[in-house]
Amino acid sequence: MRQPFRLLLVLLLVSAPATRTALAQPPAPGGGRGGFAPVVIGPPAPVPPEVAIPRPTQAEQEQVNAALKRFVDSDKSSLQPLLKKFEPLMLLQPARLNVAATFTQTNQRMGPRHEGFVATAKQGNIDLLLHGDSITDWWVQGDASKAVFDKYFGNTRTANFAVAGDTTQGVLWGLRNGEGQGFQPKAVMLMIGTNNSGTFTAPEIAEGVGAVVLELRRDFPDAKILLLAIFPRSVPGDPVRDRIAEVNRIVAKLDDHQHVFYMDIGRKFLDDKGVFLADSFRADNLHPQAKGYDIWGEAVSARLAELVK
């Protein structure tokens, strides 16, 4: 391989972190009953080093870009005009904000749901906190799933602060704004990030999940956190399956065997072809039904019993 091509490939690979940390825009305000308020991106949240995306410092960026310019200017091959033409695309850009790891009030964390969570938090008497999105929120939607919820959590003082449609940034905002104050649970069961998968890369989502775990540690320093891998969704072959699997590989590093305990139960919902077991999930291949919740409850009940002690 000729030297210009080799260096060009290296430089493109070096530029990848800047590309994958590009700013992900929040959903545009939509319709629906009453419409939605515009989402204002909040300040960045701290991220654990185990899941942090490498980002160049300003000095590193300047060094790499200077080296690139020297190479392009000194190249005498027939590729020099092309290298010069595409030089701006190869230059390292400043890493932009990862919205998945910000304290951003989402539409899901506005109004009565958030206010109700804050009121519940102030009352205290919570031993187990469930947190996440619709997959956790809908444990009690319908008589069948409610019966399953009572089967596994009926004897534990439990609060469910999950909200359908929410994201890592929304959970972060809620915890920082009243949902993480006023009580000290013994354990937290967290699964969040599937709603980030349509807009963010796997490393960005992992940073968001890590930021949530760090915020939970800040708010509830004595709690044990059961961090669940994001459940599989869609069907085998859908790229979202691979993205979620990558997120899970990254966030598994957060398990410290002391405060945070990672657990992946996703395979329990699938047959040997990777398809959801009959009647375990809805037709959307995303949300559990009563059978799926029963598989979930059975898989985590023993571990949670240990963590709540």
C-alpha cells in the first residue's frame, strides 16, 4: 500500500472519536394532546472513566492537525490534490457535547409524573427503587403484569420512578431535581438506554448509562445498584440489536462487585434463533407482557433479596 493511502486511512481512523461524539439533537417538539415543550439541553453530567469516550485535548488536536497539514503540504504524489481537497474532513474537530450524558429535562420528566415522584421521594420509606423507561414503567400496566409485580415485589417497599419514553438524560435530570433526594433506598434496579438507541451511538449511550449510575451513587451512597443490561429489541439482524449489545459490553465494566452489580438476562427472553419467546413480549418486540415480566422477576428476585438486606 502506498504511503499516502496508508496515512490517509490512519488519519481517518484517528478522526473517528470526533465523529462518534457528534452532538445528537433531541427530538423536535411534537404534537399530541397539549403538544410538547421545547427541550433545552442541560449541563454535562460526570461520566465514570470506565465508559468515558476518549476525546482529544486541545493540545492533542493541534498536534495532530499540524502533522496532517505538514504531510499534505509536503506530499509530491499524484494524490496531493485530493489530499488537499479533503484535508478539512480529515482534521480533528473539537469533541461535541454528548446529550445522552447531560442533565436535560425531557418531556417525560415534566408535569404530574415528575411531581408525583418528588412527592413520593419526600415521603421516604422506600427500600427498592426501580428506574428506567417504559419497559420498567409498565410493570403495573394491566392486571396480569400487576399481579406479576406483586408476586416479586409485593413484600418490599418499592417505588417505580420509570417513565415510558424516557432516556438517560431525562433520568439524570429527574434524579438531580428531587427524585433522588428525601430517601435512601437499600437497592436500585436500573435499566435505561433503549430510547437513546435511535439517535445516539453505542459509546454515547454507554456514557449516559454510566452518568446515571454515577448520579445514583451520589444520591444514594449506601444503596446497591443492580444494573441490568438493556433488553434486546426488534428481531435478529436488525442493527439496533448490535448497538444495544455494544452498549451492554461497555457498561458491564461498571460492575465493581461492591456497589454496582451488572446483570444481563436478555437471553432468557429469546429462543435459540434469537426470537422472543411466544407471549413474552408484545408484537412491537420491545415491551414485555406478563410472561416476560415473570421471566424478569424470577431472574432478579434472588439477587435483589440479597441487595435489599
